[in-house]
Amino acid sequence: MHKTFLSTDPMSCRHHPARLQSRRLKSMMLDYNSLLLALGVSAACLAVTLMGSWLVRRSETVLLTATVGLVLVVSGIFVYSAYVNTPEKWLGVANFVLFHAGFATIWGAGKQFLTGRVFLPAIAIRAFAAMVFSVVPMLSGYDGLAFIADNLAIALLLFATARQYWLARAEAPAPLLGITALYTLTAISFFLCAAVLISDGKLVLGHAPSNWAEDLSLAVCIAGMTGIGALSLALHQWRLAARHRLDAITDPLTGLLNRRALFDQYGTRPMGTTTAVIVFDIDHFKSVNDRFGHATGDRVLNVFAGELSAHCRTGDTAARLGGEEFVLVLKEIMPGRAELTAERIRRAFEAREIHIDDEVLTCTVSVGVAPGRSKSLDFDTMLSAADKALYVAKRAGRNRVELASYLKAVPVEATRTAS
């Protein structure tokens, strides 16, 4: 005869409520830890990718700054995972320190992207302020208040990071607006975590926060990390391509436009009647190279390029044609003003003293000016006219300004009097 035996011990019942609750908590903790692990691995992979990109392009130091921030955040994620399982005070403090140092550094990367400079003191001040804001309550035994402060501090740092990319949006609108949106959404998720803890009113928890806002924030962080990573890599590829384009049109020595860029910009199209083309050639430049060396010759070229840039208004174009020859295209210039501008540049360069060891070097420049005419001319024609005027200036003794042949030549003394 088959018998069924029922246990009288309530704790041995497979359906006992206490055991069911314990199993549910363990299952939830397992799922939460799995999500934390996924977030940590995702952030670590992004850090490795950014580090690899920086090793390829050392000039993009913003990639290194972002990598350091991500490494700190990843370390904080794994420490927090340990705190979830074993809520000890020192683990909570270590988590806060790593998180705030990491998110402050990520803010610093955004600031560096916007300005091109690293602001280490500003990063340190923000990290320290956030640490104090959350570590002090944790050490005082108010872990609930500590996590409220932690979430608010991270939210503020993320909002500030989003602002940096928003301010830089003109450089590449699509990816930068995407990065701004993702940082903002992530910041909102941390703000919600703080709001839920505040609404619960528990200043002491005794364990890691566990509520719907924490689950939502974790999901948003995973999605945000993936999206920010993809957009950041696309953005830096775009910057690399833009730098290559800039290098292709820039003279590497002086930083002015090169000959190719000048002709690409103006080509053979008609120039306005209020446009002037000025050609400059540094006098006796070969003898400078022969006597002082090419390094000194390069300094002379850079000094003159600086004078040219200083007299270049918005809308004007300064370029190096090659060797010691330069061009300045003036837009919306009144009659008679182009030659006065050329004379000011000539005088300024003549007055510059370049110190070479124990000697002082001074140089001069010859100038040809082709002002606009009542009938429009194309750029090539005006450049040719200015070039011919330049050689007239050289044959007349150098260190002077000459007008194009279709106008009456004005000797340098006359232009000095007029200026």
C-alpha cells in the first residue's frame, strides 16, 4: 500500500513563504549582478577601444582622458557589485571615490574636447566635492543619505558633461547632439534614483538601493554606454578625416593656406571690383639660408607669416605660394587702401628684429599690388598682374610697393606719405 508522508516541520515545506522570498531576492540579485557585469564589460571594452585609438593618434589626448575616466568608472562598477553582495562601509566609500573620480574625469574629457585643453584642477575640485558630498554620510552611518548624494552628484557631473558637447555641437552636429542626448538621459536616470530614495525617506538602508529606478538607470547606462561609445568613435574618425583635409590645404611651416587651397578657393572665377590681390616676396632670402641656415630661414618665414595674419581681416585670405612668396587677398577694400595695407605690412616686417645667437637679423620684402577694377577680372589675371608688379619692385631696388601695370605705379615714398 502506497503511503504519502507529510512533514510537520513548516520550514521544510517547499512552498514556505520565507523560502520563496529568499529565492526571489537571490534571483533578483543574480540578475542585477549580471546587468552590472554587462555594464562593466561594456565600459571596459570601450576604454580599451579608446586607448587603442589614442595609441594610433597620440595628438588626440582627449581619448586618453576619456579612457582614464572610463577605467575609474569600470573599477567603481565592480566595487559596487561587491557592495551589493556584501554591504560593508569601506566598499561603499571605495565605490563613491572611484565613481566620482571617473565621472569628473569624463566631464574633463568633454571640456577638453570643447576647448582643446586639459583642466586637471577643475577635474580634481569636482571629484573631491562629489566625494565629500557622499562619503561623509556613508562614514556617519547614513548610507541611504549617502546614496542620495551619490546619485545627485553623478547626475550633476553628467549634465555638465552633456553641456560641453552641446556647446561644441557646431563642429559635427549629428554625433555631438546624439552624445549630448545620451549623457542627458543617463543623468536623468541617476536623478530618478535619488528622487525615489528621497521619496522613501530612508536615511539608513543597510544594503544597496533596490527599486525600479535603479533597474531603469542600469538599463539606461548600458544602452547609453553603447551609444556614446559608437558615437564617440564615429566623431573621432570624423575629426581625423577633417584634420587630413585641413593638412591638405595648409602650409605645414607657417599654418597659412597653401597654393592648392588658394587656387581651389578662387580658381579662375571673377573677383569683385572691391577685391585686391597682393603678392609678397622676401628680399635676399637665399642669402639668409646660406649664411644662417635653413632653421633661421624658417623662422624668417614664420615671422612674416605672423605679420601677414595680423593684418588679415575677417573674410580676407592669406596664403603661402611657395618658397618665400606669399599672397594676401583683400575683400571689400576701398580704392587706395590695398597699397596702404601692403605698405603697413612692409614697414612692420622691416622693423622686426630676429635674434640669431649674438646677431640681430632684419629682413625686407618687396610687394606687388593688383587692386580691383571697374570691370571684374578673374583671380588668375589679378595674381599675374600683382606678380608682374612685384618684379618691378625688385628691379627698382626691392623693399618697396608697386601697383599693377594697368594703374600708375606709386613709389614707396608716396605710399609712405599717404599712410
